[in-house]
Amino acid sequence: MTKILLLEDDVSLIDGLEYSLQKNGFIVETVRTVNDALGRIIDPSSHFKLLILDVTLPDGTGFQVCEKVREQNKQIPIIFLTASDEEVNIIRGLDCGGDDYITKPFKIGELCSRIRALLRRAQTFVETASVSYEPLTETPAASSTAAPSILTSGSLTIDLTASRVTLNGTPIELTKAEYRLLTLLVRNADQIVTREIILNELWDNAGDFVDDNTLSVYVRRLREKIETDPSHPKYLTTVRGFGYRWEENS
């Protein structure tokens, strides 16, 4: 059974969450403060497979816990619980290393779907849903026919071995999801990459449980980092009704 750490200080919510998660086959350990959460996470005997973090807590925020976890290079999946769907909270949660977020009130079935999807993703990266699109790999295969370790598009360079991106020779700081999104688009330059393909590649093969707004946030943040005028993008363009395209010739 999968062990989950729940960081939540709302007693009325804790009881229902613990019961429902346990009914869905998860072992739940609940803490109510940032300090308690950090103490349990660093405990080598804890063996948590996923973290569910409330944003607002008596002694801090779930963002602080996430940042500490990522500073230690722990790749454990993290879901944020937020009482607000304001974009500033969503962006901060994703930027500090969160994998997903869910807005209160929420349906327990949706939360469990997201948990299972993140656990699957933590075990293995999902292959792309269509043979027309090159699968996303973080490092090139070690063979005579290995894919190139460097992708270039104009002044943009992606070093697949180091997972590093530069624009005009200047390094660009990207989150893991932003990096994977950019790599997928550049590898399939001048092709339409549907939203379904992107969600399959970045999240889970089912795709439909992911809040579509999350992808829009990633696209907007990526444009802010690579476009001269993010409001009028030349490279990462939207193909209405379908998805996105990386414009190689731009």
C-alpha cells in the first residue's frame, strides 16, 4: 500500500480526507504544521511516496515544505491543496516544484485520480501517445544511432544530457515541466502538438483528469522566459482548437 503524507490543519477536512484516501487503498499520515511535515519527511523510516500539502498553515506555507524537499533533490510527487484558484498561487506552487494542484472544495475521486497518475509518472515516464511525435527522453541513448544530445532552434539551445537550456548563450531557468514541454515542442518543430499529446507526455496517459488551466499556465510562463514579446509570441504559437506549435523559422 502507498504511504502518503497529508499536511492539513483543517480538522473538519482531515477526517474526511483520511477516511476517503484509506478507502481508496492509501496509507495516510497526517501532520498539521510545516515543522512537523519537514520532520517526518527527513525521517529515513517514513518512506512517503507522495505529499499532499495545504498552502496556508499556522507556521508557514506548503510552498516552504515543497522548496525544502526540492532543495534536497527529492523527486517525490507533490500535490497542493489551495482554497483559491488565483493564478499567482498556482504559478508559485508549480514554480517551487509542485507537480499538481487541486482547488477546495474538490471531489475525492478527482484527487485520487491525480494521486494515482503522479505515482505512475514517478515510476516511469510515459511514452508519447502518437508515433508521429518523437518521444521525450531526458538523456540520449548510448548507441551508434543515438539521438543527438543537443537540440537547436535559432538562438535557442537545449542540452539534453545536462537538461540545460540557453537563449543567445544565456542560461534560462526552467522548471522540470517547462523543460519537458519546451523539449517536446522543439523536437516536433513546425508540427501541431495537440493539448492531448502534451498532457499525455507531461502528466499521464489518461490526461483528462488534469486541469487544463495548468497547461495554459506552463505555456504562459514559458513564453515569458523565451519570447521577446510574450503577448505576441513568434516561437511558441497557439493553434486554436488544436494545441501549440514551435515555429522553427521564426
